[in-house]
Amino acid sequence: MDIYASNLKKSIQSRFYDIDLYKGQECEIKITLNDDGKLISAIPNEKNNNNDKKLCIRGMELIEKTQFSPPQKTT
């Protein structure tokens, strides 16, 4: 995972105040952002049979409320 993706994950996790409700659960969500860091989509990976539906819903709620910074341009 690159530094930008790691920072995105930390930003979302820092807003997860009720994380204890989902202990031992998992949800894989694919996030797509535009070049300015604005959310285009957040979709649970339906191929992941271990996804917890309630956790995915909560995760998507948090993702939609998170303001992402644009990735740094590489030259």
C-alpha cells in the first residue's frame, strides 16, 4: 500500500468512533477519487465473502463524510 492510500485509510479509521461494535469483522471497500481528491465512488468488494454488511454500510457512511486531500503530483 502506498503512502497516499495508507493516509486515506488512517483518515477514515480516525473517524470510526464505534469501532468496538465491529471487532473481528472486516469489509473491503474500493474507493475511487478524482484528481482533486473528491469521492467518485465507494463500493464494497462483493467478491470478498468475509465482508460484514453492517460494517460495510458504516464504512461507506464514513467515507462519504471524509474530505480527502488530492494526491501529490509526481513529475
